[in-house]
Amino acid sequence: MTASGRIQGVTITQNAQFEATADPLSLGHLLPASGADGADLPSGPHSIHALPSLAPQLSAVDSGTSDHASVDDLISMARARMQQIELGQQAQHAEFDRRLERHLEPLIRSMLQLYGQHIAPDELALVVGDLGSLLASSWLARSDFLRGMDSDREHQAPWWDSRHAVVGACYADRWAGGFQGVEQRIPYLKDLGVTHLRLLPPFLASESFDDGGFSVASYRSTNPKMGSIGQLADLGQRLQENGISLMLDVVLSRTAPDHPWANAAARHNSFFEEFYRIQPDGPTGDAAQRSVWAQGPAWERVVPGDPHDRRRVRTSEHAHQWDLDWTNPRVFVAMAGEMLHVAGLGAQVLRVGSPWHLWRGVPGTPDVLAAGRQVLRTLGTVLQIVAPSVVLESNDPVELRVTDGGIQVAEGLDRAALIWSSIATRDATLLAQEIRNHGAPLAGKGYLQPVRNHDALQWSFSDEVVTAAGLNPDAHRRFLGEFYSGRYQGSFATNPAVPSRSGRIGAAVCGTAASLAGIRHEPGPGADRVLLAHAVAFSLGGVPELWLGDELGVLDDPLWSLEAGHELDPRWAHRPRVEQALIDSRHDLFSVSGRLYGAIRRMLQVRAAAPEFDGQSVIDFDTRNEPVVGYQRPSSDGSVVLCLANFSDWGQYVTGETLSGFQSKATLLQEDTQIDLRNGVLLEAHGWAWIRCIPRRAPRL
């Protein structure tokens, strides 16, 4: 590497200049200080402003006498670069020093393991020096308010084990018109019981295909439809002051082609060309010829309109998003800076995707997943030093059963798919099988359990669960795709279908909970199905995650394809705008929205009042009735909440004999009434029950 670059107000360089700024909202994008070929810097919204210069960096470790960098020397380099930043008498300075004493050496060792074989020792020393500078400057930029949260959270139990935790999710502009609208609806969120708010990517996205905000063109600017970066930071603090933590995405594996780093690479800046997997005369097979849903690998021209530029860049995840090359340690420092910048906006949870995406396609890598997990673990250590109240989230629940994988929380999308499978088939066999086989997460990790999320509903459950029930996995997925798109005779749902992005047979389906459940044509039974899906998700173990609008029965937007830029992306069907009139309709107890809101709010209140819902433990229970799923949530005092859910269109009975393993006196929590289990439990069509009872024998955990 012969050029230099700038990141979050920090110059990463191979010369004697280091620059930093304490402004977390600065426009200091990672851009080259000068092109390797003398090309001019880009102008416009991504241009670089002058930053204050600090003292020259110390000399790198002498690599002439050793083939490997020394951990001690690298630590010394990192500390020397940190000392160039005057931290003064900042609050919590002593705590920052204690975190460095605990975590800096593991961080440097991990960097050496990741990159020691990829670059020369003196290069690694420069990278580690830049990382040290980033740690200090990012901590300096962190507000006293956030530092106070860091101090408090270090001594608290994980929030994901609390029965009071509830996640709400939305796009700021679709749900409330923007950041200021979200702030105005904070009382609504508090009344509903929301403790964490997931804002789907609010950052500046690609102009060609924004991928719902996930094709990020800059983390230093926001989508103008939502508001400014300053308003986002203000919202983060205002939410936290009201007991609500902000959750944001950081896409680690790729960037938009109009990201500043990609712009610099396209202009032949050699420093940033090495940020991506670019070949001078890459393979054929234009990514531009693929569907927006197709997943790679494929190679797209770096400059499509230039017939003389034969360079191609790898695009694995989507047709128009460039893969970052994580074997380059400068990418690690750059993305760590972006991650810390987003954390500085007030985010307490950063969703970073699957570790498999980071190191794939690297020749000679025996275990791609292990390498990706080490990247996330190392990024997690960076957070432990600068922002220990912030945790990493994955969309892959497997990561919760991986020791030292770097992920603390993950979405249980596989179980969400099985809830909808049970609703379609009127049979809970697959869901019951999953509960029996589903291991608890490792200590210190936790599930988030959505009914659906921003993406198309994909049938991501394991083949083993389906084959154990004697079904063909591909045929079952094909059936579900046909059913929820309305092509299956007798289906109550009509929703847009999309090709499966997982490569499996069977289309994924878009749709709000109300549309998936058939409220449009069957308001009464449809509302029952919505409540059933949420009752299961809210009790199944993990933190409930509610897509805002589903508690009001919002339907798919029939005009989704008429909005500019959305024509090829049917996921916008289940991201309709939620106008204030719909929010106000929750007070009409005779409307579907009023009924759903009242019932879901009551569910969350009952859950918060029951100690059995603390933690992540779930014990299976055989109802001896295929349409009815059962499971237990145990407490430390010996009681359990027995959760029953009927997926049939008809009433179902769980007999007193089936329930004879419990003492006869029990409490039906949602009605706060006493019942006698010797009489059995009758569940109405699509009905559910949370029953506090005492096992005659201690339940098997």
C-alpha cells in the first residue's frame, strides 16, 4: 500500500502524518489524502475538510530483524499513538484506562492472528498504531451521556434476559415521517412497552438500488427523507432518556458502489482499490445482468460506462454492492471507525449480519466461518474498550451457540418461519419439534424473537425439523410460498412473492402480519391469527420483537410499486406508512386496530409481570394434540408458565390427564383467573393461554 486515507476524522497512513477530530458527527469520510496516480479528490457531499494535525507518529517496529511482529512492540505502538491524543481530565478517564489494561492485549493478539500472515510486520505496526489512535479519538468523541451509560451497563445484568425488554422495529420515515416524528411518538412507544427501537438503516443509501437502506453509501450522512445526522444523534439521546435504547445496522461485508471508498477505488486510487476484491481483468458474468435478488459470486465492472476500464469487482451479496476485502487490515480499521461512529450516535445494539459473509471467497482459507467470527470477536473487543454498553447482533441464531463468536444477540427468524408454517398447515408438529431440539443460547447471549422483520419472509428453518416430521423440505417450502402468495386454493393470504434469496426451492413472501394472516378478507379470524403469532413469539424465549404497525393490523401497501425506486422490490409492500390517524384508531375498541392494539399491549404487560419470562429457558411440553403446541417457561421458585397455542380453525382440548403432571390449582395469566387443570383446558380456534402452575416434579431443563 502506497497511498493514504482518512477515516472518521482519523488518517490511516504509511507516512508521518496523523490527523484526528473529536467531533463524532464530522464529515471525515475515509477518503484518500491524494490519489496514488495523482487523481484529484472527489468534490461534493463526500469531499474532505481540513482536520487538525497532531504530532507525527512514532517510528514503526523495526522489521529488519524479525519475520513476525512482537505483541509487546505492537502494544507499545498502539499506546504511543493513543498518547498523542490529549484526553485531558475527561469523565470516566480512569475507567477507559482500566478497559485498556484488560482488553488492549487481547485486541492486539487477535489482530496479529488475523493479519500477521497477510502483511509485513512494519505494515502491521502502522495499522495497529492507527487502531490505537482510533480507540482514543473515538472515546474522546463519545459524549459524557454515553460514557455514563457505558459505566452503568458494565455492572448490570444483560437486558435480553429481562422480561421487561421489548423491541420495536420500523423505518423512521415510513412509521413516523422521520426522526422528529419518531421523537414525537416516544410516548406511544413507552405506553406500548417498547424498551429498544430498531431503526432500519437511516443512512445515505445508493442512488441506483438502495436495498431498503442496506446498500450504504455513507454512515456520515443520513437519508434526507428521515432527517439529518444531528437529528439522529439527538433522537438517540432522547430515546435513552425515556428508557428506550436505539438499535442500528452496520453492514460490514459490502458497500454501495457510490460509497466514498468505492468512488476513490473507481478513480484508480490504489489504497482504496485494495479495500475491495478488484481484478484488473476480472471474470465475465456481469452482476448487472442478475436480478436484484440474485446472490453471487459475480463480477461487475468497476466503471460500467468505460469500455477501456476492464477492472471488475466481486459482488456476492447483491448485484450492485461491492464486497469488502477483510483480509486487508486497513478495512478492519476503517469499518471499526464506522462502527464506533454509529455507536457514537447513541446506538446500543449494532446488527452486523453473519460472520460467514466477511471472509468468504478467500483462497487458502480453511475455515471461512471461523475467520469471520474472529473478525466479529475482535470488533467486539474494540467496543469493550470504547463503548462497552454496545453489543453486536447477528441475523443468524446459530451464533448464539458459538463460544467467543463475538455476537451477543440474534434474531430467531427460523422460529418465526415455523410459526407461519403452523398457521398455514393448522398443525404445530414442526414448531413442537423445533422447541424440543432447540438448545438454549450460551451464557451471556440471547435471542430476539420477531413475528416478521423488514425482509421477505423466508422459510429458513432447518431441513432436519421437516424431515423428522416425514415431510419433504423443498416441497414444504414450495407449499408455504404458494399458500402465502395466495396461489394455493383455500389460502386466506394474498401477498407479493419473491425468488428465494437463500437458493432453496420455494419463494419467499412479503407481507405485514395482518396481510399474512388474511385480515383483508377475514377480519375476525385474521385478527385471531395475528394475536396467535404474537402470543407465541412473545412467550417462546427471547426478547419480543414487534414490527411497528403490526399491533394496529396495518395491511400491505397496494401501491408499493408506484413509488420511485421501489418498482423491483416488493418488500416495500410490507413497509407501508403509518399515519397518525391509524395510531389514533387504537382507541376504537370496535375496530380491528383497537382490538389488536389492546390485546398485544396486554400481552406485553402480562409478560412483564411474570418472573417466569425472565431469561431464555424453554422446556418442551407434549400436548398430545397436533394442532396445539405447548412449552414451559420456568422460574427460580419452582413455578412455570405453561404456554399453549392452538393453530387449528376449530376449538381444541388439552385433557386433564395430559396436564396431570401439574398441581391442579393454576392461574390463567391473561385473565388473572383461577382454573382447575383437572378439567383440562379448552382453547378456542387460534386461541392461546399462559397458565402459571406448579409441576409435581421439578421440570427438566
